[in-house]
Amino acid sequence: MSGIVRILIGVAVVLLLIAVGVFLYFSGTEPEVREVTPPVVEDTPPAPTPTLGERLSERLQGTTLEGSDEVVRELAAILSENPQLAKWLVNDDLVRRFVASVHNVADGKNPRTHLDFLRPKKQFAARERGGQYVVNPRSFARYDLVAEVFTSLDTTGTVELFTELEPLIDEAHREIAPPNSEFRATLGKAIDRLLAVPVLTVDELLEPKVVTYRYADETLENLSSADRQFLRMGPANVAKIQAKLRELKIALEL
């Protein structure tokens, strides 16, 4: 194609475009332009966080964390027919003690400072056997009552009480927990830690220290202080408590 031909074709195309434009202009018809209206997004403010009073059940209305001991004693006392539970509930700051103890266990720490009323009166004892030391069975028996009371708790009632007291528990949890953390997650972690403690089937050897003993098995000695404290309750008590913890974990859907 020669250069002149290309020029003529180009001029024809330009003239055609001009003609179309003039026709549209004088005919009053313009290409339809559809305006797309963006959807209106309303700034919906976040729902306000319910207050403690709004979260409390009808029978807990007016209860504060500081003044919750009396109602907790009344509600918790019916969870077990063992009279020892009522004796333990005479302690103060029950909700905070519970929350702090769960945090300690979840972190692998011994919660003895918050549960001093559970501390056995008799001292830990070992016995010598063939020139070696093992735990005296009487040391395990010191925790029989704790295991007995814990396993006597009504699982359904315990879960219902926990759910009802959860607003107060959450408030106590916020006092000591990192921001945006949930107590249920901490409780699940604590239960899982205790469920992972081995149930010993043989007498573990001990090594004497200055005022106490240590496990000769480094695997056991290197467990967290919370785990070792649980071991000191003895195989039978550990197995009983773990069975109850499994029930509670399922019932609480942790």
C-alpha cells in the first residue's frame, strides 16, 4: 500500500468520526452513561460492652466481686455432700483465689499461696528401702481428702455455677491477665497441664536434699512445680482427679 493511499484512508476515518459526532450532537442523543451509585455504608458503632450488672443472673443481681463471697459460699456448698467443702468455703476472696490458682497452674506454678487452706498438716515423708529412698505412702494419704471432695462435686451443677459466676470470674481475670485474654482459655490450659501429668505405676526413687527430697528421675524432677505438686498427691489421687477434670473439660466445652 502506497503512502498516499494510507493517508487517504486515514483522512476518511477522521471524517467518519467527525460525522458521527455531529450527528449525535444535533440529534440530541448522547451515549447513555450509567451512574453507579456506591452503596451507602453506615458507620455502625460497635455494640457497647455489657456491664457486670447486665451480665449477672437474676439471683446474682447487685453482687460485686468484693462482696461475692457470701453468695459463692451459698451456691457452691450444694455441689457436694462432703461437709469439708463448706469448711473450705469459709475463706475469703473465693473468686479471686480460684482465678489466681488457675493462672498459676496454667503457667506451671504451684498455687499453694492461694490455696493454703488445702495444705496438709503432716509433713512430706520418705522411707528407706534397700538403701534407697521412695515416697512413704502416708505422704500420699495427706491428699486423700482433697481428692475425695473434688471428685464428689456434681459435674452438671459445677458447670452451671461456673457459667453463672463467669461475669465475676472474668472481672477477677482482667485484674491479673494480659489484655484481650480469656479466662476459659487459661482454664483449658490449666486442665490440659494436669491431664498431662503421668500417673506413676512404680515407686519412684528419691534423692535427699538439705531439707527435702528430689526425684532421681530427671524427667520427673524437671517437670514444672505445679506438675510435681500434683504428683505428690499420689497415683491413686492423681488418677481420680484427672478423671473428674476430663468430665469437667467436656461439660465446659473447653
